[in-house]
Amino acid sequence: MSNYRKLLENALNQGARSTKWNVIIPDNGRNELTLSLLAKDISLPSLGVKEITMKYKGRDIPIAGPVKVSNEFSITFMVDQEHRIRKYFEDWILKFDARGFQTSVVDSNYESQLKGSIGDERSLYRNITLLQYPFDADIDPETAANPSAQYTFYGCFPTSISEFSYTNDNESIFDLKVQFKCSHYQRDR
């Protein structure tokens, strides 16, 4: 049994593990904090092929149609004692309301915002990089090994953050799940 397990581990090269993902959210050009955090959990966007049914002599023949790419993903962080991570995302979401996005038509600056240009002071959209490191690698950004996988999400913004449930009898660390939307993404490695 142990030989089988070793073979499987060698074939998978330890497998992908969610605890080794580093999330980098850059400064938006207004001297805000550039986040570089380990994620507890990451949900990458789904990808699928839409099926087209063709009728032929009384039969339904499935044909592969266009590729459907989801533009939603989520990241779960562990919350620090001062709740700085939660405040960071709360502030980011509230900036949309401050700009009047709920009550006005999208302005002409939308195109530059969507590109997520870091130098644009009014940009609320950011490019998020997810780096996965080998299970036994050092993940200190200064000395980190090359990531085994890297994704870059463009034009991202948070759509929701999870609620906290406070109880006196729970000693576990709080999780913060943040839902994001993006314009597109690519796997860099």
C-alpha cells in the first residue's frame, strides 16, 4: 500500500495544495497598501464548452460550441487580529458607492478603469496575481522559489465579502471569503 502511495505522490509531484497560494493585489496608485498574503482557499473560475444540438434524421447530435469562461472567483483569507484585511476590502467596495456607480451611468473613464492601470488615481479595478508554490518551498517573497503555477486576473473588483459570526465559545481564526469579478484572466505559468 505504501509503494502505491509513493508512486502516486511522485506522479502528482505532491499535488496542488490551496495552502500554498500567495495573493498579490497591487497598490492602486493612491499610496494604498499592496497586499501580498497567503490564501487559505482559492476558487478559480470555471471553464466549459457550450453544447449545440443539431437535429439530423430524427437524432440529436451534440456539437461543441463556444467556450464559456466564468469571470468569477473567490479567495478566502485568514483575518488578522486588527481586521485590517477586512477593512481593506470594505474600503475598496465602499469606493464604488462613493463614486456614484449605483445611481449613475458608467462614465467615459470606464475603459481606463477596466484596464486596471495602476497609475490611474481613479482606478477601482486592479490586476490580481495568484502564485502557487511547491508544497515544500519557502514562500517568503524575498527568498521564494519559482512558483509552480501563476494566474493573473485583469480588471478585478470585489463583489462581496463574507459575514463574521462572533461567538464566545469559538477559538478558531476567522475566515474572510472575498468574491471577485474580472474582465479576463490568463495562466502565466
